[in-house]
Amino acid sequence: MLKKRLGILGGMGPEATAVLYERITKNTEAACDRDHLDILIWSHASIPDRTEAILSGNTENIRSILREDSEMLKNAGCKCLVIPCNTSHNFRDIYRDIFGDGFIDMIEETSIYAQRRGVQRAGILATDGTVSADLYGRALRGRGVEAVYPSKEDQKTVMSIIYDQIKKGQKGNLDEFNQVTAHLKEQGCDAVILACTELSVLNTNYGLDPAFHIDAMDAVTKACIRACGGIYKGIL
């Protein structure tokens, strides 16, 4: 099967982009270099903050940037596009307009996986922007899965882990993270979705229990490999 070139529009953040590339590489069945995917990575680290844009309502500038970046990858021969930033999926109408079915939607892929796994009530750990837009809530409810967001105080902790710790190059405070997930478990959640790629970095750092934690980065990794003609060898 002829492989399709994958474009990764990253930099949101840079470490999360590197984690996605590493997971795609490690989860592709390969006997030689040529069995891997052809990938172009545009790590646009200077792009404005997505959560800030969503909460302020001033999205014109970021929408223009994301469209330009997506078109650049399309013009460079990419047939598929993935964005390792959950919050940026608030603007997925842009990616679908440019790539059509070639856009690999992290939120949809994760929600499909949660449904297939039989999750009934999922806790959502994400940025304020993703929470405010109810990106996962809408996708999950459409598949019969209830979405539960953290309390206001716990959401502050989640944002601190994302912005004050991992985006600053720290590993992330596991005790704080576990406290938030424990509260969601007390509310009857049978799974927690890591719905921010900085939390996927935290997962990489600590190796969270996959029986309870669903990492959106894992779901989109599998989708990227399969969509582009590679052979997936992971465990999802």
C-alpha cells in the first residue's frame, strides 16, 4: 500500500509534538526505515495561546494562522493532517475544509475508543479552552458516554499542571494529578481522558495506569499510522 505523507501541525506545545512523533515511530511495525511513515512536522511554537483566544472570543488571528499553516502542509504534499493539541480542535472546521477526510481528529478518535472500550462515565482533564468549548463532552455524549469535568478548584490544579509545570519543562506533580483523578473516580468515573497533550507528556514521564487513564495521544497515534498506510503494533 502506498503510504500517505502525514503533516503534524505542532508546537502547541513543542514537547507534546515530540511525544507524538516518538509514539508514531515506536508503534509502527517496521523492519527498516522505509516501513515508517513520511512525516512533515511544523512546530509553530510562537502561535498564540489557544485557550486565551477561545475564552476571549478573539479568534480571528489564530484562525488565520492555523489556516495558513494547514495550507502550507497541504501544499508540501501532506495528504493527512494531525494536530497534537486538543484545544486547537475548536477550529477543526479549518482543517476539514483543507484536508477533508485526511484530517485526523484527535477528539473523535479518542471518543470512539472510549465507546469501544465500554466506558460509561469519563472524566475530562483538559485546558479551560477545551472545557469551555465542551469539545469532548459533545463528542462523548454523541456516543452514549457521559462526560464529567473537574470542580473549579480541581480545574485550577489541572491548568497549573499544564501551564505552570509541563509547559515550563517540569515533569508535572503526580500527587496533584492523582488527587484530581481520585475526585473524578469518587463521582463514578470509570475512566479519565487525558484531553490535553501536556498531560500526555505527564503520562510519558510517569507511565499512568492505562486501565483507567485514556490518553488521547495514543488514540490519535493509532489513527495516524493506519490512515497513512503504516502497520500499527500498539495495544489499543
